[in-house]
Amino acid sequence: MAVPYILKRSRKRRKTISLQISNKSEVVVSAPYFTPGSEINRFIQEKQIWINKSIQKQKTAQLQIKKNEYVSGEEFYYLGEPYPLEIFFQQDLPAGLVFWSNRFYLNCKEGSAKGEYYFFKWYKAKAQEYFSKRLNFLSYHLQLLPGKIRITSAQQRWGSCSEENNIAFTFRLMMAPPTVIDYVIIHELMHIKGKNHSANFWKLVEVVMPEYKTHRRWLKDNGHKFGLSRV
Ligand SMILES: [Zn+2]
């Protein structure tokens, strides 16, 4: 059966065709510019089982994503620890979210749809700052030079490294413990040396972080807790 897919042809890509499932469960194929259609179709057919499995897995995970309510007492994760939220409403103070003394303070009406927006903004700003610092530090020590850094809202992909070595991380990682974040950064940095997940790639990760499997497992087991409703 033919699978509908989105095709991205790239002049920069040399040999490999790669496959991704988007947040909306679309099949996205990236291929070198002149790859014949027949070859792309064959590639998709070969990956059919993987595609079905991945889409199924994604749908299950999306169902499990916790729906936040943005009410006082609800806990939100930051760097692996849960912190309670306190909502107050004071019109003369700027609306928005503040993290202070192990507590989140949100100035907006309780249960208002704005809660989600303010948390999203807060996590994203934290992620910008945290990832650029940590990536600088780790890339310097590993002597690897990444391209640009970008923060995404991806629900399934923790990070990615493009053909041009531009690195992206989802803001949701700000809810994970620092060691897990380091694992994702190291993982993406190692893609500068190799774009696939070959045995050799994992060896490179293991040299830098011998316990990486624990962190990978942690993301698999806990990832579904990190959905901020539907941002
Ligand atoms: Zn990878």
C-alpha cells in the first residue's frame, strides 16, 4: 500500500535518504536532490513496518501527555524537580510567570488559558539560555564545532542535528534532570562526527558518557510527562 509522504529534496545531502515522523504523524522523507522517485518509493516500502510502529508509538505517547490545569498547587518540572505553582491576580503587577524560592508564581486569572502560554514562554527562555551555555561548554571540551542552535516545541524529538550541524533541542527538555539534558547535548554533538546511529556512533557517545544508556532509558520512560498541553 502506498504511504502518503512529504518529500524534501536537498542539494546539500550527499547519499543517504532519511525518514522522520513529524509531530502530526506525517511521514517526511529527506533525500539527495537527484534521487529517482522509484528509489524513494522502494526505501519507504522497506521501512513500512518501522513507519507503522513509530506512528502508533507517537499516537500512544500523545494520548499520555499530561494535560495541565494551571491551578494553584499543581506541580511543574524544572531541571528534573517538581515545583508547586501559586496563582495570584494583581492587575497593577506585570502579568506572567516568575520562579522564585522553589515556587512558580503566575500572575493571571486562575484556570485561564494564558497559563499555558506563560509557562511555554518561560521554559523557552530558560532553554535558550541553558542550552547555549551548556552547548558551548560541552562542545569546547569535546572539540566539536556545532552550527546554529534552535529551540523547538517538538513532543517526540528531544534534539536533532542537521546536515549542516545546526542543532535543535525541544524546550521540554528543561523539565528533565541536568544529566539527561547533557546526554541529549552530547548525543547531538556526536552527530557532527556521524549522522546515523551506527554501533560506532554509540561508542563515541559511550566514551564521553559511559552511563548514557540510563539517560536514554529515562527519556523513554518519562518523556510522556513533559507535554505542556498543546503548545
Ligand atoms: Zn541521534
